[in-house]
Amino acid sequence: MSRAVDSPRVVNIADLRLMAERRLPRAVFDYIDGGADAEFTLRENCRVFEDVILRPRNAVAIPQCDLHVTVLGKRLDLPFLLAPVGSSRMFYPRGEEAAARAAGAAGTAYILSTLSGCRLEDVKAASRGPVWYQLYLVGGRDVASATIARARTAGYSALAVTIDTAVSGLRERDVRNGTKELLGSSITSKLPFLRQFLMRPRWLAGFLRDGGLMSFPNVMLPGRGPMPYADVAAALEQSTVSWADLRWIREAWKGPIVIKGVLTGDDARRAVDEGAEAIVVSNHGGRQLDGVSATLRALPEVVGAVNGRIEVLLDGGIRRGSDIVKALCLGARAVLCGRAYAYGLGAGGEAGVTRAIQILRADLVRTLRLLGCSSVAELDRSYVEAPVAWLIDAPSRASVSGR
């Protein structure tokens, strides 16, 4: 599998996506690939980068490029982190550990989802880089508090609190692929949907060797143990994060808190008021409320609202190094990549994640050199032309100190 993802024919993230589609059952691939409702926001997250035009300085010799950034006081060798992607163990055996290992080897951070199939202690041990924990309140306050304590003891360096999951978005691909029936108890209801798994025998063999359908070992329910996979949707509906929750979460964590799911200046200012150290401009990869702003479109408003008081990150739609450059030019300290590495994980495990990181790194260096820019720390709005309507509430020059 390592040789497959390292093939000269694998030149971009779209190639890894095709490899993942060939290897994974339809329900698993669509879990990675799909979005909510009509998938407008899913598509727009990627398309919107076309609205930002690069402005190079030519006749500039750039012998090498400095890609390092500082995020929450930690130096990273790359201006992108690996975003939390739930159920990664479905894509490849021990998937979260594989992704964390690849991130650490590349000198960047990995963010572990609450809805992980691997123990948070094992994931932290797999990486030699920073690891953050992404928090849902599934199971209630007491369960979340116990998990926060475990993450703190294990050495996680930040807590990313997701605020955009009052209920699960309607992912129509999951409905058509029989996810509800596959997770139910009726064998008869499962039968029409089993062929997709039988058609992927290599995936199925690895899935069964890895224990089959996972539970969530970082959500330990009193008297029951790890939360079963089938309970996720109902648990999310009962665990909406409110701004008031940030107070007890901060007391329990006693470390940097990142608010993930901000799309407006008002929410950005509220996050500052609640003591967050950073925010992530995010629409959950288009998987929650369809029809909201693409994250790159929302970024200048959020950067303007924050006005340099806390760090601003962005996720959603990152497929190329030039996408990362555009986000940094518009004020992001760094970006989070989710699907880009998830396709690699689905295509070839740790080797696939490593290949996704290599592709994005090479894209970044090439883009910077063609821009005539030697360091991501030098990127600002002068390197891009963006629609005027985006920039009304944004500062004239994005704050990039600390990159």
C-alpha cells in the first residue's frame, strides 16, 4: 500500500481521494466525502478559493522557504494541522494512531476527535508532536470531565471545543447507504446494504482484524463502559455546548482552549470574552448546517472582529498548498486539514497520510517560491486580490505575528 500511494501518478489530494474510493465500502467513503443536505456548503468550501487571486512578486530568487508557524506557543514545521476526524479507525486499522504518527513525523500537530476508535492515551503515545483533544459533551458533564482529566494527564496540549453540533446534520448519503439500518439490530434490515462491504474484501479483513465496529473508548459511560457507535446521534443531540459551559470546561482543563465552529464576528468576539486562546473558523466541513458561508469567505470578518487578541485558524476546503497560502494571506495563523489527510488514510493508512502531507508541503513551497515570498510569516493581503465585500470588516493588514 505504501508503494501505491507513493506512485508517481499520485500527484494531488484528488488522486488520494480516488484511491480511497476504490478501497473503501461506499458507506465508509461517503462518511469521509459527504456533507449535509444538498452539500452546497461542502462544495463552496472548496470552490471559494477560486475567488481569491494570487499577486506574485516576480524576478525574486527564493533559494528556500520557511514554513514554520507558532500556534498556541508551540512551534510547528508546517502551517497546517491535522483536523479532528471522527471514526478514523473505520478508514484503516488503528487509524487515529496512524494519523497522529504521521503528523508528529512531519513536525505538525494532530487533533483527536472525541469520537475516536482509539484510546486517547494510545494516540498521544503514537505522536512525537503536539496533540490536541477535540471535545464533544457526549455522555454529559461528568463523562466529559473525566475525559478532560485523562487528556490532561496524557499530555494533550490544547482542548478544542466544537460548538456547531446542536444536532447532527442530515447527511443524505448516509441515509441512502443504510447507515441507520447497518447500526440497528435487525439482520433483515441490514441485508440490502451488506454487498458494499463484501465487495471490498481487503478492507473488510482489516476491519474485522481490528475488532469490527468500534465503540468510543474516550466516552466512558458510568456502568456501561465505552459508548456504542450506534448511540452517537442521540448523544450529540443531548450534549449541546453553550457559552456557559466554557466556564466549567476551563476550570476542568486549566490549559489553552480553542473554540471550533466560529463563522461570524459576533461569535468570535464572544469567544474572546470567554477566554479562548484561539478560534477555528469552521462550518464542520459542510456536514452540519448547509447553506452557511464557506469558511474562507467568513475568515476576514472573524479576523477583523478578533483584531489580534487571539489566534485565528481555519478549516474547510483545503486541498492544495495554494489554498493554505490564501488563508494565511487573509489572516489565518494556520489551517486545519481534515478530508485531505482522511483520503490518504483511507487510501493507504499511515503511508497515505504521509503522502497527503508531502503533497501539501510541496505545493506550499512551490507556491511561495512562485509568489516571490521566502516565508509564510511574510504573507499578507498584498499577495492576494479578494472580493471587496469580504474585506469590509477586516483590518487592512492581517496580523501574522508569531508565525
